[in-house]
Amino acid sequence: MPRRSGRPFHSTNHLANALYQIDRLRAGSVALYCLIYEFVHGLAALLHVPLRRLVGILTLLTGTVALLIIYAASLDTAHPRGTPTPAGVRGNQTRTQDETARLIDRGHYLATIGVCEACHTPPAVSPAPPDPADTIATSQERMLRTDPDWFDYLDPQRRMAGGVPFILRLSATSSGVVYTSNITPDPETGLGTWSEDDIVRVLRTGIRKDGSVLFLFTPHSYFRNLAEEDARALAVYLKSLPPVRNAILPRSLPFSPVPATDVSPLLNAPEGRTNERARYLMSSIVGCKECHGYQKDGQHYEFVGGDRVDPFTGVFRLGPDLPLRQTEKGFAAFPYPGYALLYGGNLTRYGRGGDLNYVSNIDIVRALRLGISPVPDKYGRPKLLAHTMMWQFYSSMTDEDAYAIAEYIKMLQYVPHDNEPRLVYFGDDWEAAFEYMFGEKPSAHDREIFGKDGR
């Protein structure tokens, strides 16, 4: 098209041509270009403005309008119009009901495969111990302390209400006790006054709403690797739970806990049946590393199983004196007919070069979701895994996640690490179990903290 700036023309003709070109728009982009050309020339004539100046003004106005449209669209995308979320929305963010429902579903899934209820749901027992004369109630409690199926005694009426005691033996003269938090939205004893951001922060850093710091031991020490949006989904889910009033005793520690500092910058978690997804899950919320590894001299040996050098990671205390209430003491962390110690197995045996490399992905998934060992017993029969495997929660894991983890385990390089026997029995001798675990006989202080001092 020839340039016409500085050349006189008749505005009426150009506007008429523009209207004519409207009927030809469907002919393609050339017709559109002609339309714009004729319209601008007509407008310049009507306003008595040089064409070049008018084009510059229109370009500036068009660019400004485009930027405003883009900015408005970005606000709509970040904060879609719809029903506001319950208390705890981030900034001015609003969500539709469908978006909130999706977050709740995702948070529920993560809380399930993260086994949150194992620590945050107390046993279904009365507030006070039964009268010894009540033989039926006493027998029922004895069953709870000795039946290995601890999943069965979780109280469905107090889901996530906390109050489970963890006795921390630090040395012969030093110890502590912490109680799991009430993470229901109860306004007085739980998270009812916490915002979503408050919950996201405490999940990923351990810093509570009031600025105090949680004592971060496994699995919470892994939550620093949670993607921010996964932490937010958990927060939305927790705020959707029925509130349960359950006052938690104050913890007792001989030191001041410190928050997590190396928090992951990840916004969204990887998805799909990939090694990246498996690595993320096992580093943030699924407990393979914590239960199947140990620490020595500040180094974490992952997937190789527990070891006697570490009495805190990769080992489970079993016994008939499991504390069922916040005020109770006991050596056991899981119920069992007698005292025993169970060490996590070496998962690298299923990997490259391992003696169990022949085990299929399907068998590993079955172990994860059904608690059936990939290796039969000495008679060739299917063998059930211990209830510490948490398979009751992993049974909800999607095919993608379960097979991603199985395939990742199969790609591990075998690391020789003999930790047999993994299950060591001590009958009714808690002192022998203690000495085997900690490498020394129990002190007077140890007897006191585990309730063995006769009081």
C-alpha cells in the first residue's frame, strides 16, 4: 500500500471504503489490513491531524489498552471470581467452590499417604484409665496395648485431634516429651484461628502462628521439601475438618527447637509416573527414607535399612506398655504382645545388583498398598508385613504414585548393609530391649521417663 502522509485526500471516500471493506473481512487478513488503513486515513482527515502523528497516538493508546487487558486477565487467573474460601485465604484471593473442593480432595490424599492420622489421631479410649475392678474395660485396654494392628484403635470421633505422647530419650540424664498437636479447626485447642498461610508456614518451617517453633523430628523434618501448593492443599483440607476440642499438654524439652532453614522453593509438585515424582514423594511426605535408613556422624544413609548405631531413625519400639493417654508413660511406641525392636529393611536389595532385583513392580506395589511382602515365607506362603509399614494408609495411593515409587526403588543401586536380625524379641524384659537399642543399661532417669520406677 503506497504511503500517503502529507498528501490531501477526501475523508468521505475513505470512510465509505472502510465500511465497504467490512463486508469483505471474511476474505482474509488482506481485507482486514485494508479496513484498518482506510479507517485511519478517514479519521485523520476528520480530525485534521497529520497521518503520522495520528498513527503514533493510536499505537500508544492501543498498547496501553492491551497492557491493561493483559494485567486484568492475569488478576482474573490468579484470583478467579467465585465463592470466597473459608477463613484463611491468602491476601485477597478467592476461589470457586469447585476449586476449593479440588484442594480439599488433594489435601485429603496427601494427608492420607503422609500418614498424618498415625500420630495426630489418638486411641479410642476413655479420658481416664479404667478401674482395675472393671475386668472387661481393663481387658479391652490390654488388647489395645498388645494387638499389633494399631490402625484399628484410632478414634474416628477424634480424627486429627492430637495428644499422642512421644517420649524422647536423649541421654542417660536428659530427655523430653512432646505431644502431637490438635490440627482440627477447633478455635481454642486447634487451628481454628490460624490462616492458611499460618498452616503452610508451620508445615514447611516448623514456625507456629505465635512465633514459637515445633520440635521437628521425622516425619515433620521432611515437610520442608513440600511444594508450596501441596502444603496449601493440606492447609485447606485441615481447615475443612470437623473441629474437635482436645486440649494438649505443654511439651517438655531441655533445649529450644530451631526451625527448618533449607525450605524447598518448589511451588508445584512434579506429577506423573516418573522418577522425579517418586523422588519428590519420598523426600517430602511418604516415609520410605525415614523408616528405611539411619543416620551416623551427621550423614543420612537412605534406603539401606535401620542400624543399631541410630536409636532414633529406622527403628520401631514395640511392646505391651504403649501410652494410650497424654499422661501415661511407656517404652513402646507401637503395641505388641512382648517387647521387641523392628529395624527397617534394606530397599536397595530390590534395586540394581541386589539379590531381590527379580521382584516385580507389581509385587512392590502390593507390599506398599496391601502389606503383603514381596518375598514369601520359608514355606512359600504369602507373608504379611508388620503394621509399622503403614500400608493401611498407602492403600489409598494412586496407581501413578505407587508405580512411580516401585520403579524408583527398582532403579536404586544395591548397597550392602546387613542389619539382620531386623526383628529382635525380648519377651517381657524391657531393660534388655532398652540396652539393645541404646547400647547401655537404663539409668534411674530412664526408668522414670518410661514409667519403670515403680511410681
